[in-house]
Amino acid sequence: MRISFRDDRFCTSSGRLDSEDIELLREDLVRVLHDRAAAEGVELVFGDTVTAFDRGEDEDGAFVRFERAEPRRFDLVVGADGLHSTVRRLAFGPEERFARHLGMHLAIFSANNFLALEDWQLWLREGEAGYGVYPVRGNSELRISFGFAGEPLSAGRRDPEAQKAFVAERMTALRWETPRLLKALAEAPDLYYDSMAQIHLDHWSRGRIVLLGDAGYCASPLSGQGTSLALVGAYVLADALTRSGGEHHAAYAEYERRLRPFVRLNQALATDNPGGPASEESVERAKNAIALDG
């Protein structure tokens, strides 16, 4: 069941959370991946970042410098560090060469279920701004998303408290439960906020360096497919490296050959119907655009 109301500039809708999809919250998926990697003996380092790929590359690998740790040599470097990838910037060039901004900003945060929603989602749109609210974790918590039109986010607007203030300023004029939602934003223990963009490169690899997920082909949260693209991409890359016997040039070429059609259709989910959801036909094409068994 779905209920909606609209006039020229104001639209509300609501409906049951009854999708057949199985979805994991981001923090739960991160925990699963972290624990599995740690159990397999993967070295995990936090609080550091790459600063340079020194002296290029040679037959023995890529020489990497870090902000804090000592420099090290690696057989391969996989840049899976998101939309604002440091690896991509160092190896391929500045972000503005590859980013295509979609004219929207998105903020997502969590809160207690102060609206007492039970398996029910709410959406509101007024002019060029709006929000969605839905319950998670057995209806004990809310996930709240704010969206509004705007120019690309400036590099200086990365501080979480400054981001909260900017989002609140843009959303404050909206009707209904906006004051309570803005209070929840101010108190939120977590916040994802960014201007929406996609990343388009002619090639995802250079020498021993290869890009994965949002770093190489961000579709933006507007597509709903960022995690799927990253996980499928990781599988295809690992499979290509295994099949090539570790010969990275051949593996990277196979990775791109198999994955690019899948990426193209998933990126289109965010752009083919601006201001609205992708059609069911487009979603089905995107989901079935790759086979992982050969």
C-alpha cells in the first residue's frame, strides 16, 4: 500500500517497507568484511593515507609513501578509497577531470525512532528539497535522508558540524516534521553528506595501480548501487587476477572488459530519470548486466 499527496511544489508519499530485496545496513556490512579480512590474516592499518607513488614503478612493484608509516613496496595497488579518492588523484590526476556533478546534495544519518514508524516509510518533497524517513533494526531506529539541489561541494566544507549547519539551513523551510528531524540531525552520532557526482574514466588502471568501486566508477547514492558495484567489481578483479596467474596487465584489461557494461547501466540509474526513481525495466537490466560464473 502507498499513500501520496501532491500539488505544484509540495508532494508527500508513504508506504510499507515490503521489498523482496535483502538489504544490509552499511555499518553491518563493513563489520562483516572487516572481521572476515582480519580472520584471513589481512594486515589492516587505520589513521594513515597514501601521499605519493615514489619513483614510478618497476618490475619489482609499486613504491608507496604514506603520511605516517614508512614507505613500502607492493606488487599491486588497488585504490578503493571512494568518490574523493587519493589514489586516483595521485595516479590519474585531479578529481575535477573525472567527476560529473548531478546537481544534488544528500545527507544521511541515524536517529532513534521518535516517529514510532513500524515497517512504514515516509517521503516529502517541496520545491528542490525533500527528505525520506524509514525504520531499521526491528523498527528501533530511523534512517533519515535529506536531499536538495546545489552546486558541487567545496573542498573546505568537510567538517561534520559545518556540514550539519549547512544542511539545516537548506532544509529549515520545509513543512511537516522538519523541526524534529533537524533536531535529530544536530544530535546525530553519524553523518554521510556530499554533493552527488559520478566518476568517469577512460581507463581504471595505470601500471600496477587499479581503481575499484567509487574511486573508479562512482554511480552516486542516487543510483542505489554503490555497494553492489564495489563488491561485484572486487569479485571480478580478484577473478581476473587469479585467471591471469597474477599478470596484472592482462588481469586489469579483463576486469574492465567484463565490468564496464555493468557499470554503465548502473550509473544510468541515477541519470536517466532526473528527479525520480529509475524504471523497473532499467533496474532489471542493470542487475542482470553481468554474470559472475565465467
